[in-house]
Amino acid sequence: MNLLSNHLKHTSTLPLHFTHLFTDELPADIETDNHRRTVTAACFSYVKPKTVKAPKLVAYSKEVAMDLGLSDADCESD
């Protein structure tokens, strides 16, 4: 269990139920290479993300963080 899942298990006040209807019901692109392209006859693409040398948080929603039981300090830490 990852840190966020563990945190949510103990602090979230929202009943979070995830479904996979989008990926189960809609057609996916058959190409998985990560590059810009026009996707035809598909609603989404599975891609492998590129490795980032120095990842950092760019933005977050305070409202969603609060719903998930995360403090500003949790979201703004390095």
C-alpha cells in the first residue's frame, strides 16, 4: 500500500469508489509510444510516461486535498 493510499484509509471523509468504465467501455489507441500524434478510432491512449530528472509539484487543488484529508503542508512539502 502506498503512502497516499494508507493516508486516505485513515483520514478521508469521502467514500472513494473508483470504476474503470472509461477504459473498460471505450476503445483504446493501439499505439503506446509517448509522442504527440493524432489518435483516430480511439477515445484514449495508454502511454508509458517519460522519466523526469527532477520532478516537482506544479499545482494542486486545495479543495480536493482537503477532501482527501491532506494538509497544505502535505501538498507543499518537497
